[in-house]
Amino acid sequence: MPDANTEPTWKRYLSDYNEGLGLVYERLVLGRYLERLWERFGIRSVLEAPLYGMAGVSGINSVPLARRGCTVTLVDEVAERLQGVQRIWQQLDLPVHLVLHRDFSCLPFADGTFDLAWQWAGLWYLPDPAGLLRELVRVSRRLVFVAMPNPLQPGYLLRKYLLERAFFDTVAEEWTDIGRIKRVLRAAGLHLIEEGVMDIPPWPDTVMPAAEVLRRLGIGSPRLHARFTGERWNWSTMAYYLGQRPDLPARVMRYAWLEDLPLPWQLKLGWAHHRYVLGTVERA
């Protein structure tokens, strides 16, 4: 079964940081959640393994934690991508520990090494997702956080049955089942303390840029397509991290009204792009 490394776009995003509005929104709400974990639990050391899962620029999901003084370790099995990620972190002037490792069912760290071990949306690319989940519990001394795409939201269904049907032949789709993930984590000794939904903007999650969605659906005129391309439609989390776009969070988070509605997460499930679980490690 092909994994995330067969996706050709990751190479482009190592130098082209224009990810699109949807990805920037996803990163910012994820970063906001990670910062809340940092404040709540006093996190000091972080493992993200593997570093891929989210589309766009590889290896920058843990940047908000590094900016708050956490030591960050990232694991990947592709040397070329890891080299690109190293250059990106050097550009950000942030320290990071990068590890080249191919077997995610046997991570090269001692038990209880990290305060937080986590993964975002990459389980279905792995040959042994359950093995990774068990390893995240083993190497954490406090928290494990895991998220996967929500198969119930309209964009997922649009992608699966119309826009990108071949993609679903390359992934283990059963690992979008949050119940399955919870069972493995519990069996590994994790005490689940929170589950919910995240990444809930007003648009559906099709992963691909808006202009490409319109093209594949045969919708719109060249004028409409132009609205979602070019310099006027440039969205880059890296530009914010580099200090070039300090206004970016304010511009993007105005779309977070559904995200922030004080409603039970179950009422947002039909539109949320991702589901997640958070747990604490229980050791004898």
C-alpha cells in the first residue's frame, strides 16, 4: 500500500509556502489547541511522529510549541523531506531535533521520554497504525494526542466519491474510525481525558485548493477561477511565522465562529474536518 511519500505535492511545499486558506486555518486552530495544552499541562518536551499527515508545508505543526520554549523532536522516514524541514526550521531560527527513522511501530526513544507525543492525520498512510499508537503511549510520560480526518463531513465524501477517488485506494481508510483509535490507545495504557472535533471552518474539507475543486467540478468562469489564484489569493502560515504577515491570524480566524460556538462537540460533528482524542499515560 503506498504511503504519504507517494504524494508529489510535499516536495513543492518545501519551497512554495502558499498553502491556501483552508490549510492555514487548519494550522492556526491546531496551533491554538497545542498552546492550550502547553498552558494546561506545562509541556516542555514534544514528539511529533511521523511529521507528515497534514497537506501543505511539511514539519511545521509543532512550531507553536517550539516558540514557547518546548524541545521538539520530529520523525520522518524520507531523508529528502527531512532535509527540507531542517532548512525550514533554520529559516524560522528555531531549534528542532530531526530523526530519520522508518519503522513507526518501533520508535528509537526510551519509555516516557516526552511530555507530549502526538500525530495529526497521518495514521492511514502507515503500514502499522496500531503499532505507532502503542509507541506514542510508550514514549510519552504525560500526554498523547491523535487526530484523523472526519469521514462524516461533506468535503470528505465529495473527495471520496467524486474529486479524488483513486486516493482512497492508497490509504487505510478504516483508521478514520475514532473508536478504533481509542480502543488501541486504551489497551496500550492511555487514560482518555478528552475527545472532540477540530478544524471547523464554514467550507467543506476537500484538501485540494479551491480553484482545483472548481475545475474538477466544471464550475465557474475564468473570472471565478482567478479569484482563487494569483497574488491576491496567497495564504501562508510560514509568512506569519517569519513575521511577514502579522495580520494573518486575525484575517483567518474570523472564519472560526462555528469552531468557537459554545455547543457540545457532537453538534458540530457533521461539519468538522477532524476528530481527535487526548489522553494521559498510566504507568504501573
